Amino acid sequence: MDDKLIRLFDGAMPKMMDYGTRLIGAILILVVGRFLINFALKIIQKGLRKAGLDDTLVEFSSNIVNVALMFLVLLMSANTIGFDTTSFLTVIGAAGLAIGLALKGSLDNVASGFMLIILRQIHVGHYIEVNGAEGFVETINIFNTILRTRDNKVNIIPNSTFTSSVVCNYSSKGILRAGLVFGISYEDDIPKAKEVIYSVLKNNPRVLTEPAPFAGVKEMNTSSIDFDVYAWVDIKDYWAVRWELTEVAKIELEAAGITIPFPQRDVHFYPHQDPLKLEQVSAEKPSASPGIEAT
């Protein structure tokens, strides 16, 4: 019995040694291949950046090269172990066709991702709005694009959405127009109010002089004369300038004696009538401050 086990072991030993050697070789191929891929990706990224390509294209190209090279490394590793890679590739091709038909939507995302990169409609760092979602573009992946909102939330948008929806890119031109509405009372001097508003615009160093800022009467509202105020600013200054202009304009208009109206209800009583049939008439009227009594 012992002799049979020894002979069986002696017969299996070469096969075990051969398989063990193949397995170790396959593992080495995976480890060394992963190291070489990372090294190659660094060189590729450095070369693309030196060629003047933006980070969006660099990252996207790196992802494609990474997937392709890793697939080759896996094939080499499988071939080393002893798998028939020829038949494996045939099976992969047939399976790929079936998977492609089943995952048509995902392939649409891949194709749309390529279109985003080729057409260069959006870039990493741009602030965009698409299909009701908005935020800063963080990464453009093969299947989706990652947006970071101003309050640090993450929106994951399928790439196909960009080719089937209207995309608003706030960053593509470098500057934006901040639009504000300021109201004054009907009793105030319009030219004087306009002068104060232009002064506020001029004194803000982040408001661009070209295109020139603008202030003009928008409409005669029910309780105020409304001004449309436009100020062109750099993208990074948009929200800060809006807040500053709103605050400073209120302070300066009031300092110049300009009234900033608000709706107030005046109630009129007619004491000569029967108290049970007291008529109440109300109307909207602008007032200088909340402390003014009803007339």
C-alpha cells in the first residue's frame, strides 16, 4: 500500500511542480504587469499634459489604456497557467456580442463619453447643469460623469444624458452676468437712485468694466419702481459679488435717502356706519419703514 502511494506521489510530483511553477509565473505576470502598467500610465499622462491636453482628456485616455493593458496582462497570466486563450477569446467575442446587445444603454454611455472627450464640450472644473442636476465636473469616466454640488454633494450622471439633454455650461466663457433687481418707492428720484446703483457697481473691484455694468428701470410694480441691475464677473466671483452688491446697495440707497419699499396694508374704518356692518377697505401701499402707522 505504501509502495502504491509512493509511486502515485512520484507520478503526481512533476505535474504538481509544473502547475506550481505555472501558477507562480502567472502571479508574477500579474504583479509585474500591474507595476509596468502604472509606470506606463504615468509616462502617458505626463506626455499628454506636455502636449497641452486638458485633464479631462488625460484622465479619460488613461482609463482606456489601463483597461486595455490590464486585459492583456490577464490573458498572458491565463496562458501561463495553461488556459487555451484562443478558444477563450472566441468565447469572449461571442459573449461580448451578446452582452453588447443586452447592455445597449451602457454602450451608449461609453459612446457618449467618447463624444464628450472628442467634442470637448465640458472639462474638469466646469460648472454645468444637465437634466436638472448641476455642479462642478470632477471626473468624466467611461460610463458616467461625476458632478460635485456647491454644498459638496455628488451627482452621478450617465454619459448618455449629455447627448440626449440640454447641457448648460456656466464656465465655458469664463465670465457670467450677475442679474439683480432693486426696488425704490414711487416718491423717490429715479436718476438719483440710478446714480447710487452705478456707484455701487463701480466701487466693487470684482465687477468687470468690460462688458460694462448696467442699471435701468425694469417695470413699475404694484408697490415699487424696479431696476434691473447687471454686473459681469469672473466665474469664481459670481456668488460673492451677488451677495456683496445686494448688501452694499441697500446700505448706500438708504444712506442717500432712497426708500426701499415693502408691501403694507392700510386699513380704513368708517365709524358712522353700523359697527356690525363695518366696511373695511384695504390696499397695497409702499412705506418707508415698518414703524409707520396706518392712515
